[in-house]
Amino acid sequence: MLYIGIDVSVDNFHVAIYYPDSESFKLLSFPQSRNGFDDFKSILLSLDDEVSIALEVAGSYSHNPFSFLKNHNFNVILLCPYAVKNILKAFSKSKTDSIDAKNIALSLCLLGGNLKPSCTPPYDILSLRKLVRFRASLTTSLSNLQKQLRNALRYNMPEILKFFKTLSSRVLISLLSNYPSRKQILSREKEVIKLLSSFKKWSEEKARRFIHELKHSIATTDPYDSEAPILSSIVIQMKEIREHIEKIDEQINKILSIYPKIQYRLYQA
């Protein structure tokens, strides 16, 4: 049995073939390209002995080499760098060097048949995972923008926060999209009252109270109206992220419709 360790980098992947009988290594390197993958496959097929392959988990870098090997019916074991270090420490009781293909191959040899080949989830599940993770990053970005918006409003017109329980309010976003500063709101008082009173739960009386609060704001008046471009930029970004989240949700729901049990668990959580 030959043990093969693969260390993946951005543009290349490095291979170490470990020969346990002679305790020697053969080191190879291939580009992350079709030619590189094909050359590596040719090397594997030319070996006279059975092979056991392990690949370091390296996020998106390791996905394509792993999928290539699996698609060509090679059994591959995924190892994380932390696990490799622990394996080598357990056997050598000494500090290990940085993780490389040789260490991965050696770890594979040491554990032998105790490791099982890794498998990939169905493509639908992989797609769902990517969408959910990206949606989470969008949600974090939106949350950060909301914090910036709250801070800007507290500084420029703190009274506005009395009227909105959440910064995701459609009324607030619509207001700031059209009038992104206290100066602009007060200079178009009638238009603002008409806009606000067009929303449910916003009477004309409430809209007038809103204007009254802003007229007597405790915030310092900015003669340059510098708050306008700041608030406008924040609101535009928030709207764009919301639109992206809605599109992501559409794709997620398409996949979930295929897996009703998963959908049930997600909505029950």
C-alpha cells in the first residue's frame, strides 16, 4: 500500500507519495488546472501498488481536487490540519512542522485502516449550504449597516428613533430614500407628511408630530448638510442587500421544496 498526501494552495497542489517499506517520499507538484489534474490522475494510474489518498481541508481550495478524485473513483480521505498535527504528536511526541503533503501522507500511514474515505453530500445540499452561508454574510452586513444608521440618526436627528421600533421599517427606508437628512425633511414638510400618512398606521396627525419633533431637535444643525450623503449611502446599501437576500431566499426555497423534511426542521428551529 502506498500513502499519498495532498497539500493544496491557491494555484497548485503538492503531492507526497510515501513508500512505507523504504520509509521514503516522492514529491510532486501540479497546477490547479485541467492539465494538472489529468497529469496527477495519470501518475496515480501508473502506480503498481494500491493507494490510499488523503487531502488537507483548505476551504474552497481543496474542493476541486477532492471532487476530481471522487469523480474518477479514487477513495479520498479529508484531514484537517489540526487533526494531522495531533496525529503526528501522538506518535512522535515532538513538535511538528507546518502541515505539508509529507505530513499528511505519514498521518495516513500511521492511522491505516482506522480512517474511512470521505463522501460528498448531494449537489443540492452543497448548493443549499453555500446559499445559507452567503445569506448569513449578507445578514451580518445588513446588521452592521443598521448599526451605522442608528448611530448617524442619533447624532443628526435622534427624535426620529422614537417613531420607529426597527431600522428595517419600510416607512423609515422610504423616508430616508427620498429625504436623507433633517434639513431636507423640514424643507419639504408637506411632501413628507403626505408620504408618511400614505403608510398604514401613520395618520396625518402622527406625521405632523414627527415633523414637530424634528423642528425642535436637540441635534446641532449642520450648515453643510453632510448627513445627507452618509444616510443616503447607508440606505441604498441596505436596500441592495435586502434585494440580494430576497433572491437568495428564492433559491433556498427552490431547494427546500425538494427536501420537505429539511424545510420542516428549519421552520421548526
